[in-house]
Amino acid sequence: MTQDTKNNQDQTADQPVNQPVNQAAPQQTQAGVEHAPKRKSVWTKKQRIIRALWGTLGRALWITIPPARSSILRLFGGTVGKRCALARDIDIVVPWNIHLGNDVSVANHAILYSLGTITIGDHCVIDSKAHLCAGTHDMTDPLFPLLRPPITLGNNCFVGFDAYIGPDTTLAPHTIVHPRSSVYRSTQPTTAWKGNPAKQVDHPNQPMTEQADQPKPHASQPADAAS
């Protein structure tokens, strides 16, 4: 072993093994967390109590008294028309934001994520595992505040198995959403949608070629006058 190598080893041995840790960074991080603004709930105390009762007492009544499901939903603030068929395993988040027309059918495992208002017109069918999502968050805000844009379905709409309807979406009357399709924008009447994101396809009652052949009203001519 040379003299230079031995000197280097001696210098290394004299150095402390553990370097002092800077405690300023954790303190600054903790201080930043303490002073960060807190997200406020959009629900009042009364609404939180009703939601708790809906998830416990309301759920028990829903399961044990099937003929009374429409009445139970009305009891918790929802609006339900006549002759509605509501399956046993439906996930309704906020009951008072549900508004159903007449002859509405909602199948098992459908999700009505009604943070915002969900309005479903007459003679609509919501198939199994369909998801109507009337809630999202503001991704431009660091606090990600809750947003509750509504969803509206016109009369005679069909939402297929495992389909998804996004927030702030309106399905015009006679809209068909194919199984496992995802709709993120509003539709025109008598149209069919398929895919993710959903694209317009032929409607059984009105193919797309017929829709394209229909004359459109002149820009300065009212729509009623053109028909």
C-alpha cells in the first residue's frame, strides 16, 4: 500500500458518517399544509342527515318493500311518475335530485350518480350497469371543488348495458345509446350512438342517410316556417 493511499483512507475515516439533516424543508412543508385552504362541503347539515338516512333506512325499505319504491323515492324528495319500474340494486346517490317521468324502467346495478339533477323523460329505459354521472370536479382549481352539472333524457330514450352518460349532457327524445358506449355531449332527436367516445350511427327508425337528406331551414327563415 502506498503512502498516498494510506493518507486518503485516514482522511476518509476522520469524516463523520452521518451528515446533519436539514430540518427546514419538513418544517416548511408542514407549515404549507397547515395554511392550505380547506375544501368546503357543498351539502348542508340537513342534506347530510337525509343522505345518511337514505343510505340506511331508505335502503332497507327499498329492498324489503318493492311495490313502494316509487313512494320511498318521493319520501326522500325525488319526483317519480306513474308505472315506473325500479330494480332492487340501483345506486341512487342523492334522491332529491332524481326526476322520473311516466313508465321509466331502471334495471339492476344501474348508477344514477345524482350529485346534480338527473331528469329522465317518459318511456325511457336505463339498462343494467348503465352509469348516469351528474357530478365532476373543477380540475383547474387546486382544491378540486365539486361541480354538479345536470343530465337530461328526453322521452323514449334508451341507455344500453354498461353505457356511460357524462355530466352536462342532454339526450334528445328517441336517442339510443348502444351498450358500453360513452356519451359526453348532447344529442339530436332520433339518433343512435355507439363507441367510446360515442359516434353517431344509424338509428333503427331513421338512418343517417335520411337525416342528411332532410332539408335544413334557411338561416333567416324560422324552423317552423320551413316545415
